[in-house]
Amino acid sequence: MNGTNVIRAAQSASPAPANGLSGPSGPSLRLKQIQDYQILARVRLKERLNGSPTSATLYDLLMRDQLTAIKRQPHA
């Protein structure tokens, strides 16, 4: 059951980097990307604390991708 939840969470979180490349730009997009990153960080911490290293590793990768997208956006 936990694996299903992780996949759903990952699917909802993964479109954010793609939006950063082709969507609207500016401070609002950057703020949204940072908020998404914070959500990923909270979920990753919960996965680590629950003893699910595979799921936590998945979130590590998603967080890295999200951080890359944030860095590509111009600063406000």
C-alpha cells in the first residue's frame, strides 16, 4: 500500500520541473517551484522516518530535479 501512495505522490510532484521549462516565468512560478520542493522534502523526511529507504531515495531524485528547475528560473 505504501508503494502505491509513493507513486501517486511522485506523479503529482513530477510535472513541476517540466512547467519550469515551457510554462510562464517569473516570481510566481519560482515561488510555486520552491513550495513544491518543500512538500517533497517533508514527504521524503516522513519516508525516511518510516523506514522506507527506497521511497525516500525516489524523493531524493525528485527533489534534485525540482532544485535543478528552480535554479534555471530567473531570480525575482
